[in-house]
Amino acid sequence: MRARLPLFAAALPLLTAATAFAGDHRVTITGDVFFTVPAPIGAPFTNIVVGAPFEIVAEVESPPVVVTASVFQYPLDTSTGGVTIAGVTYPYLQMFGELTLFDDQVGLDSIVLAAEVTTPGPGLTLGVSFSDPTGATLSTPDIAALDGVTLNPNTPQGISIIGGMQDAASTILIGLQGTQMSFEDLGGGGGGFGVPYCTAVPNSTGAIGTTRGTGSTVASANNVTLTAASLPTNSFGFFLTSRTQGFAQTPGGSSGNLCLGGSIGRYVGSGQILNSGSFGSFSLMLDLTQTPTPNGLVPVQAGETWNFTAWYRDSVGGSATSNFTDGLSVAFQ
């Protein structure tokens, strides 16, 4: 019952982007700790013992990436949620998080959630796998089909929800045994916004990189997170912004299209140059009071429209190059 799937989803080739599946969704997983290494575990997890309750909350953003006809990969909104164990919450890092739905893979349906979480030390990763070898749970690998559904482990049916938190050396420190997984439609209220525009060039994965936004379009709320997805794995990049849309083919020797014009600002400050990791995506929470321009940092004002894209490293035929995601236009209130 415990190990029907690898704890963490392997990096998968991203083929194309879905166009349906509107609206964000929340996934909540509850259960108990069933082992720790060492036992008892040391600082900073001294409150975590076998039998301690846990709750994992994740919000996924639509649309997903279609990996194959039966595998959908949704980026997590890493500005929201995390894992709470014995009353202590470990939020997600602004690095990566994915919820992958597998439909009838080798005779079973499954859902794998993987994300980096905050700790006093680097490299701690959360992974949870739900599997149903009856193949009856998912009629399609579309998370919307699970809205309002609660999944419970049931040994006769072979359903399991397992997971854990592992360190950078892939040692599983805290084992998690789930007792329930539930799904809630946020009705678009989870924060997805903006209008995608412009045509990006496929990168070395065969996918077109995308930039999407979550949070709030109210400038004074200062709550915007950008996510670049469908990127090559382990690729460095950063976001660009301008009040002006544009279109420039292969600027500066890039293999992509730059969807911005006018005065272009670069998010290259401390902590703003990001890596796509093993899931081919990165996120950045913006400070709207300090938006980069060639002439310095400026605040975003209500009534303004800003446009965003991501510039990232890539390779073509073994030669280093760069590429851009599509553009995202955001009208602030």
C-alpha cells in the first residue's frame, strides 16, 4: 500500500500547453506522520513525532501543461500553502511546485505533488503520491473532474496516499501517511489574471514557454506572483517588464521573440535571477512599489497596464542560446 509510485515525479518532457481547464483549484491532504529518520528526529523538527497530524494545502493554477495525452502537469501557486505538521507550518519556496495527474498509467490513476518547502537548511522537498490501481478515480487527467471529491485510502481497493519530506541528499526525513485528499474549485478566485499575448518560439523541450500571473490586480494590494513555465530544466532566467508591448525576432542573438517594446526593465536584483529546476518553471513574487525600469525603480499605479515576459537560457543543437516566454499583459486597478 505504501510504495505504488516513486515519491517524486521525474522530470518529464513538456510537449505542449493546454487551452482548457480554466479556474484555480485547491488540494488539501491530511494524515499522520508514520516514521522519522532519525527517530526521534532532531532540530528543527523536534515537535514532529510518529502519529503527529499533518495537513498539506496546495493551490494549482490553470491551464496545465499537457505532457502526454494522459499526463497533465499543473504549476503550484507557491505563494500560498505548504505543509503543517504538529502545528508548525513550512510554507513553499518561490522555486518550484507541481501537481501531476496521471490517467491510467500502467493500470492505475495517480496524483503526485512535489514542491520545495522552507526550512532552516536548504534543499528540503515535499512529495506526496496518491494512487488508485483500479483506474476508476480519474476519467480524465483534468483536476476539474475532481472538484468536490474526497479521496480516502481503502486497502481492498488499493488506494494509497503516501509521501514525505526529503533533504538535498534524497534522505527521507519525515514519512507521511495520508488519510484523506480533497479538491475544491476556487472558481477563478485563486488569483489567476492577465491576458497572454504574442507568439513565443518553442524551446529545446518542444514547448512554448509561458508567463502567467496570480494574486491581485489591485496595485495597492502589492500581491502579484509571476510564474514562467514549460521551460528547459535547470535553466537560469529572469522576468522583464514594460508598459509597452512589442515584437522583436531573435534580439541579441536569442532564438526567441521578445514581446516587449519601449523602456524595458529587468528583474535582476538580489534573489530575482531564478532557476527552473527539475520541473522547468520558476516563480517570483513582485514588489509593485519597486518595478524596474531603465531609469530606476518605480511604483505601479492604478490605471496602468504593465506587460511581462521571462528571458531564459536554452540550447539548440548543443549550442548555448536564450529564449523568451510569451507575454502577459496586466491592467492594474
